[in-house]
Amino acid sequence: METEWTILTEIAQDDTGRFVEVPFTVPDGIAQIRIRIAVVPNEGGPCTIDVGLRDPVRVRGWSGSAKYDLVVGPDEATPGYAKGDILPGQWAVLLGVYVVGRAGANVTAEIRLVQSARQWLKGDLHVHTVHSDGVYTLAELDRIARGLQLDFIGLTDHNTISQNYSYSRETPVTYIPAMEFTTYRGHANLFGIADPCDDFRVQSADDVASILTEAKRRGSRVSINHPFDEGGPSCRWQWGYDHAFDWLEVWNGPWRASNQQSLELWHSMLRAGRRVTGVGGSDTHREHPYVRHGNPTTHVYAKSRTVGHILSAIHEGCVTMSCCPDGPRLELRAPDATMGGTSRRRSFDIVLTAAEPGDQIVLLSEMGEVKRYTVLQSGDFAAQGEHEAKRFLRAELWRYFPQANGQLMAALTNPVFMHEAAT
């Protein structure tokens, strides 16, 4: 939804050398501001009007007389203007009166406010580059991400932060600053802060607790990685689950036994009443026939492509996972809530895109399997039903993969939680 209006401002010759503000009010919930300026000198006299933009806090940008079409939003902005959140309050178009004739000029500002709307974004939350033990440069990673049409990447190199200061800012891909906190008894990703800790070296559970607590104090989100990984004893998480963590990586790389164990651990946490978001990541280091960027893909229903909005949506649980970037996306909804939300209703909706014949959709609660559906044809699939869950519902999609000669996870949702008084 958009709101649009035009403001006419008269500029007199006496305004030469002054800055004239054209104020307008921005309500809450605006995702983007678009402005088009038109300058019409009276009687054809000389006229040069510079333009800029002020938000409620500061001057947001300035383009002189070079640009009269302006866009500002969280994800993008006209060169010369800072992208970022659209703060509610009084904004102003800035008019710098450089040259104006004796008869003055008329300046019109067409202002369009675009309201926020969530969108599905897809990305890979666990990758490695030459900044640790990966083989991909950041430029190569960006080329791969754009080729796969990924919207975001988590820069999770081991125990280093140099990648967070080196990636290109001139790209449509959102790079989430991160670090894989790597110990000899398990790994955890620290998301959202370029410098989440000062020292990664730990010897005890108290050391781990101190680092994770400090990372969260600085603003990081903490995800425990591949807790049952068979890559070696240092990969499995052995520090316990009483630490300050937010998310659990339940899907790491291709689906295998260690992921099934992680899924069962997550399910037990949900049964115990812990609201832990499940996430996935490819953990790609180098070329491999099965470990590849975006396998799995994490889909996030976010307000924008900014790091903050992506991480907030993940923390809310607005997340579903798929085996690959162009693979099936499975969504679970209630009439009054989506994934990560809390429902008071006993009904649900399942929506699956890119379905294949033979796909098995399994709906689960704290009591185990609730319902099972078999997809009969390619395309989109939808189903509705009733349930008796008391704590949560979540859904899995199982598909036959000839490479594995068996059924593997193809998509996995986060839960919809149940209100105790659900009716």
C-alpha cells in the first residue's frame, strides 16, 4: 500500500543562498520513501536548486542539482543518500537555493510513502571463505550467491572477524557479519556483530558461558552448530545447552544421520517448552559433490533485506528450510499465527510450493505424528485440518532422492506454538 501527495513551494529571489525545508510527516510502518522534484523557473529566468533530505535525526543525503529523483529505504538508496530504517516523525525535503531569477521559481515535490510488507528471503547461514579454512574469496562467494539468487549470506569464518570488514558493499546480497566460535568441543555461530568477542580461546564451560554472554551483550544472536556432527570430536557440541544461545542448527549440509539427531534434540527442546528457532546452513568450505552453497537454504519472512530485519525474523521463528535454493518451500500456518507465532486455534494450513509426486508431508506435535499427506502431482499443494496439540505444531517434507536411493528431508518448518487456552 502506498500514500502519495504533491507539495508546491514558491522560491523567491530573496531566498538565494538559503536552505528551504519542505516538511512532511512519515508514520510508523513505512519501508521506503520516493521523491520526485520538479523545478520550474518563472518567466524562464536562471534557476539552480539543490536538493537533499532530512529525517527526524539528521540530514539523510544531498545530491545538489544532479539528482531530482530520490529513493531511500532499508535496502537501497539513491547514491548520495544513506539507506537504513525509515524513522517515523517529521522529515523534510531540503532545497538549497543556489541561483534564482527575479521572478522566482516553483518547486514541486511528489512524495510517495511505501508501507512495510514482509517478504520471503532465502540464504545460507553457514559458509567459509579464505578468511579461515575455505577456498572461496569473498568476490567468488558473491558471484556464487548472486548466481543462486540468494538474498543473504552469513559470514561464519572460524574464530576470525576479518571477513566482516572485507566484503563488498556494492552487491544486492545482504552479508550478515558473523563468526563461527570454534572450540575443541563444539562450534557456535555468532550472528549480527562484526566483532562479537575479543578472544575465542576456552578451557572450561565457564569460559564458554562468558564468551556467549558477552557476544549477546554486544548484540549477537547465538546459534549452536551441528551438535552431532560426525566430522570429529571437536565438531560435536559438548558444552551443554544451559548457555545463552538462541538458535539451533538442525540442518547442516546434506541430510544425514547427524542431522536427524539434531532434529530429535530440537524436538525434545520444543517438547520441554523451549522456544528455540531451528536454522540451517551448508557449511561449505570448498567444491564438493553434495556440500554446496544454499544446500540447505534457509527461508526467512522478513520486513526487509537488512541484517537487523533478517535476524529479527529468524529470532521470531519466521523460518522454514529447504534442501536447495530452488527446492520446495513448506509453510505452516494457523488462522491467527504463522511459524514462530502463538495460536489460540485448533486448525492449521499447510502450503507447499515446488511439490513432486510422492512427497510425504508429516505434521508433528509434542505428542508425535499428527497427520501425514502424500502429494500426487507436481506444483503447489495445500491442506487444512484440525489438531489437538497443546504446545506446538511443525511440519517436515520427505522426498525420494535417487542419489541416496532413499527418502531424505526436503523441507522443514519452524513450529507454530499453541496458547495454553487454545480453543
